[in-house]
Amino acid sequence: MKRNLLRFAVACCTIAMVFSCKKSGGDPAPAPPAPPHPNPPANNNPLIPPTVYSGYSLLWNDEFDGSQIDVNKWNFETGTGIDGNFGTGQLDRARPDNATIATGITDASGNCLAIVTKKESYIDRNYTSARLNTKDKGSWGPGHRIEARVWARDVRYKGQGFAFWMMPQEIPAGQTSLMWPQGGEIDIMEYVGTIPNHNLGSVHYAWSWENNQYQSWNHGHKGGYYSYADKQVPSANPPYGGWPAPASDLNTGSGGFHTYRIDWYANRIEFALDDQVYHINYFKDGDAFDNGVPNGQDQDARVTINGKRVFVSEYSHHFAEWAPFSHKFFILLTAGVGGNDNQTYGGAIVPNAVFPCTTFIDWIRVYKRN
């Protein structure tokens, strides 16, 4: 629901406020605008301080407890992507209006960020959405834990989706841009209404450098599903089906808040959901599976660790020119509406899908490993 296959550069804009006034001879000067209210919106939800993890120090966070989205931390992406559909066949147009601060959300700590997709006519589209990122404002790499508490409350129908993910902040010396997927991509939460009982945690990468040019075949992907019910990887990848999930079903991403996380090490990324590790991707050939074959086979397998099935994969650093997961990435929060079954993860939107479709983000936190 989100990747732009033709570029890494993410079009961002910050909200600007433009004031103008006009005076005529003898008219009094207009009164200055009233300052914003210093207090956040009223909220009865208690504020819960960030978790203290042994071996980690809190480095960056946004609890979304103010009255407005902090533009010192976030950029608002607008439009439809460089190719008109964010590279994934989406039907929506992103705009800042669809991201707000929400109060009084059940089980939240204080306020939440609310990202909404709507069915409405706007410019040239029949759906609107919102996309936020931390590009040039916050980026992190190995040695960090990155997590968010998210409730994809209304993502319940085929064609609806939400993602908490990361893209490269750094580019190689001498380059003006970095082509996807040669720079990598990390999907911490990729949740769609079409597969309501599972989340997908993935890395995307390239087989070869290809001179930093796009090639349609040059794409590797390792993704592990997490079953909310079993709290582990399923024995087989789930098919489409089961939508709309009952609103109160706790074994879905739409039934309540869950914590989505990566722990990023020098040699691997571990994906966890509600503290349960379910996908481990090792960057180098042979680090996960010693099969005695040079240059590897991009091997993966379901293994049992501490009594739980875990998807283990390896070899996302294929070429010497750039090791993507050794570099800093920025965070993205995006919602979307699927336009087709072949290109869009989660498939095309169905006629009975209910809008507005809101996802709540309680907080996002980045910890540095001591």
C-alpha cells in the first residue's frame, strides 16, 4: 500500500502559515492574530511515561500529547507520488488535513495521532489520505530499538491499509539519489484489512547494485507474518480472507492497540510485536544458515525459538557498493486505498468498505542501545 518503486526521494512539505494584511489611508491597523492556546486539548486519559528498558536509553520520541502535530519532527507528504499512485497502484491523494491529534481514545496514554483515509472527491481523486515522515529531522540505524503503539481501528476491509515503516536517509558518496530497492526498506507494521489476523514485518533489498538504476527484476524481499492469535509466525502464510473483522476481535490489528518494534543490530534486524520476536533478518550470507554454499541462496525458514515459531531469513546485503541496513533510515506513517489486486498489497478496495478509516498512533519511541 505504500512503496514508490521508482524512487527513494520522498516528496515532503511542511505546513506554512501565510498571513497578509492590507491597510488604506486612515484605517486602523488590524489587530494581531490571537496566539494559540498553550494547553493541549482536554483529555481524561492518564499519561503513562515511556517504558524504561534495561540496556537502552530513550533517544527520541513523540507521545502526540500536544494540541498539534510537531512539525519540528514530522513532514507532511502530499499528492500521489511521482508516478501518480505511490508506485503501488493506490487511489488516494495525501494531504495534511487527514492527520490530526485525537483525544479521549480508549486505552491510550494521553492523546493520539489520528491518520484518516476518506472517501471524498478531492482534486483528481475519490479518496484522501495522509502520509508523515521524519526525513531530515530524525533518522536511525544499527544500535537502536524503534517502536510504535498503534491501533488500526478501522482497517477492516479489503483495500484498506496502514504502514509504519522506514526508508533510507543516507545516500552513497557521489550519488544524488538512491534507487529503490538498492537502498533498502524496512516495514515494521504493514497491516491490511484483507489479512486481518496477521501483520507483515519485512525487509526489501536488491540483488545487485545495477549502477544505482532501477531494474524491474532487481528486488529481494523477506517478510514474516505474525499471528495476533498465536503470537508467533503461522505455519503457512495466510491467504486473503476474513474481512471485515469484527470490531471487537482482539486477534486482529483493528481490535486494539499493539506495539510494533524492530531491534536493529550490526548484523541483523529483529521484528517484534507485543514483545514477541517473529522475524529475524541477517544481513550477511551464512549468518543464519551455514549451508556451505558461497554467495548463498537467500535462504529462509521457520524455526522454533523459546517455544515459538520465528521466521529467519538472511542475505539482504548482496553487493559491495552499498550495505543498506548499515545506514540510517527515517520513519514513515502512511495510510492508503488499494487500486488493484496485482500491484497493491492488500488488493483493490471493495465497494462495501466503510470510510472514514482511522488509525491511531499512541506514541513512537526510539531507544539507543547502551
